[in-house]
Amino acid sequence: MKIILKDIRLLNPEQDLDKTADLLIEDGVISKIGNLEAADLNNAEVFEYENTVVVPGLFDMHVHLREPGREDEETIKSGSNAAAAGGFTSIACMPNTKPAIDSAEFVNSIIMKSANHLVEVLPVAAITPAREGDGLAPIAELVEAGAIAFSDDEKAVKNASVLRAALEYTNMYGKTVIEHCEDSDLSEGVMNESLVSTMLGLPSKPTISEEIVVMRDIALAEYTGGKLHIAHVSSKRSVELVREAKARGVNITAEVTPHHFSLTDEAVKTFDTNYRVNPPLRGKEDVEAILEGLKDGTIDCIASDHSPRAIEEKDVEFIYAADGMVGLETSLGLALSELVHKSVLDLAKLTELMAINPRKVLGLPVPKIEVGAKAELTVLDPDAVWTVDVKKFKSKSKNSPFDKKLLTGKSVAVINRGKMFTEDGFKDI
């Protein structure tokens, strides 16, 4: 089967590509770019989208799929459907499942269960057995099984000696350690420590609880030469620390979530538990520093930290609610609305942050828009105005504070693995 994307802007800053042309895809492979002949149109399904852009398939490197253990919140299938709806062709799933992804069997299981889906699911394995912080998981075995990175996700590796060993061992295989930087002894609260937390009377988490672990981890990465990635940076000082480390040549990268660049802790005044996340929403100065870090390249990636939660975990008092919000289906819309349309970044830079850099961080190949390449593409309409409706989410969980929010920009189609997803659903191509 063949499809044609007619008169469409092709954008890939990795290839220095930005032009408008017709794109012919046959049997899942890009077979022609440019002027098409009459024969090319035979038996082809033609898509003529207005004001759309084709970019390399978006990649979300921080997703929680909850399988195994909490399939009531999300499964590999439902999470993959949500990813496709959000414009992603590949995602990395985190290991804080029950049990944790700490063995080759679990890595193999995830890869097998997602093998026939449009969205490629790549497992991040635990650094330590059961994510308990003691000793190392079988790094070599996990790499061989297909683990693309290592993290104890939702908690930092508390023992510095264990983290040092993890950085050294993973570096032997060219893999990255992804750290959730949080000192548990300083972070027993439920929101950012600020005037707002004082006004609301809620126990708080100071930014130093993040920053002190960022400092330690940078020192260990510098000492070992290992590859360190800081997950969901949330504070001004953390951004500064990453910037300073990069200037010294430390092998470090960082990500930020859409909610951390689009919201502040003022949102918690509503007591909507969907605003309870970890790390917590921070202050205005922190958001401004994150935006500057996105502009100057200090922050490498945008990742959703998609965290599905059951209704009973959120429909309680704020202090008792579980952390997290779903993000796969709003991540791109928020990024386009808050960054591109507010002139913080241009579309090429956003493509780097959401498609190119995540793959580079993880040592994965970046999809190309060229003849002979496998078609792994996202089709964006940067100017489409739409309203978030959690009832229409593909995710099994609906814990988003952005319900009913008006956004500008979205994905209209994704293509990968010989399949295509549009608002009409999935089809083979």
C-alpha cells in the first residue's frame, strides 16, 4: 500500500531540512520526495493537510505504563494508544512497575507485548534490584535483553557508592543513568516550599531537596565519566548546576516536563489534586529559569513524565493524593502553545527537544526524512486550536489538570512500523 502526503512542509534540523514537497510512502518506506508522476498516484491514498509539518517521529523518554502491577491505571497497549494520539512514535517506559523492571524477563515481555503496535516501547530498567537501592541489577543481562537506559525512577539512588558503580558499569555499554534527584529526608511535603505553601498550610518540599542530589550526581558523573541524565528538572538552581556542569565538560543531559514550564505553585491554591506532582510545581523564578534553559540548550529534552493514577488515588484531600498527572496526550499541545506560540522557541528547536535529542541522549538512531528511510514521522498542525477533553483520552487514566484547556497546535497523524494513526484510528500502510 502507498500513501501520499501532498504539498507538505518537511522539517528535520538534524538533516538541515526545511522545504515543502510531496512525500510518497510505500510499504512503510519513504520512496519519493518531490514532484510526483501520474503513476505515483495509482492506488495511493492521498492526504492533503493544510498548514501542516512533517517532523521525525516524536519520542517521549519518560513514560509510566504501570504494567505489570497496576493495569487498572494503564497498560502497554492503552499507553501506546495514548502516545499515538499525542503524536509520539516511540516512548521509553520507566521501571517503577510492580514488580520492577529489573530482569531480562520483564524487559523481553514489554518488548514482545508492544511489538505489533505503531508506537515502539523501549524499556528503561532498574538500577538496583526492586529499586530498593542495594547493589546493582544485572546490568549486562538487561542491556542484552534490550534495556535502553537505567533508573530507579521516583527515587534517587541514595547510596553514592552504588550510583558510582552504576555510572561505571552502564558506561561500559554506552547506556545512560536517569536520576530522579530528590533527597527523601528533605522532601516529605506535598507541594513546593513557598509563600503559597505557607498560606495554604500544606507541608512542603524545598528546592534544595532536588538540588543537593543534582550536585552529588554531577560530582559522581564527573568523577566516573559516566552518562548522567537528570529527569524532570524543576528548580532554577538545578538548571544553573546543569549549565555549569556542561561548561566543564561533564557528560550530563537534562529534561523538563510541560507542566513545569507552563504552571507554577499558584495552581495548587485550587486544591485540585491533579496539580500534585513530584517534583512539585515550583515558583515563577524557577519557570523562567527553565524557559531560559530550554532556549540556551541547557535542557536537552521535553518529556511528559506521564503518570496515570486511579480515580480513588486522586479523588481525596490534597495531602493524601498520589503524585502525578497524565501527559502523553497534552505534551505536544502545551509545548506548541507555551513555547512556540509565545516565541520562546521556534518549531525546529522544539523538534530537537521532542524528537531528536531524546534519542541522542539514549544512543538511539534519529529517523530521517529521505528516500529509502523507514517512515517514522509525526504530522503536526501547529495552528490547530482544540480543547482538551479527558473523556476522549486513549489513556485509561484521566488525571490531567488541563481538562477543558484551550491549546494551539497538535498532531494530526503519526506513521511508524508500516502503520498510520489519524483521528479515524489505526491503519496499515
